Amino acid sequence: MTWYAIRQGAFLFLLILLAGPASAQTGAQAGAVTVLDGDTLKIAGVNYRLHGIDAPEKAQHCQRDGIDWLCGQEAAGYLRRLIRGRVVTCTEKDRDRYGRVVAVCHAGDTDLNRAMVRAGLAWAYLAYSRDYEAAEWEAQILRNGVWAPSVQAEPAWDWRRERRAKPPQNLPRIRG
């Protein structure tokens, strides 16, 4: 076998190795990932709930320095920024009662679940997992997001429960 044939074979092998990731990257950059809220993504028509965390709901408001803060929208915006221009991969851990895939997701090398908790824009959902407990301690120590001293924030699970318990507002009264 000649040196030229070996070099061509090595070049062809290298091209085959590099071809796979490039095509996956192109698909993700084409807009296949949509952030639904601070802990839910849609990728190629499939909803992914980030495992072990609970971010403020999209409609949830918190208080920062006594002023209304759209913490749910900020959480979703932060997740969008973490993902922007990067390939997102998710590893399924479970399915929830709504049929969503519960997963650990990465944008490149960044664990999105952990990054959201560390930024203080999601709580470690200890009722389901202790995987992000240390990240929450870090957020508390650094006073990030919902852990800032000037912030009043109700955990998302309490906020949802409170909304379910309240009777609907602005319904027409029926007179008898």
C-alpha cells in the first residue's frame, strides 16, 4: 500500500467521523428547539420537562425590591439565552402525567437543568430528585435570582397549588 493510499484512507475516515455531528448541529440551529417556559422545551414536536427542577411559571410574578418582577418570563428568557445557537440534547429519565418527556438536557457542554438552578431561576425539585440540591445551595450562597435578599418568590409548586385552589374570577353571577 502506498503512502498516498494510506493518506486518502485516513482523510476519508476523518470525513466520515466529522459528518455525523455537523448534520445534527444544522438541524438544531434551524430552530427546532423552542423554550415553552423556564423548565420546558419543545424539540422536533416533543415536549421535554427539565428533570429535577421547577422554574417559576410563565405567568408567575415575584417581588424584587418591592416591585413586581416577571420572574417566570425572566426564567424562560434565561433558558433561551443558554440555548441560543447551540445544539441541544436531552436524555430521557421518565414521563410525567402530561405525557412530557422528563429529561436532563444539555446545550453543548452546559447542563441546562443545573444552570437554571445555579442562576436562581429555578428551584431544585426535591420532591422528585436531589440531583440539583448542591446547585441550589450555591445559588443561595451567591444570592442569585429568587435567593436574592430583596426578592420575595413563592416556589412554583406552591404558586400552582394556590391557583388551583382559588375559584375562577370574573364569572357571571347566576340569579335565582
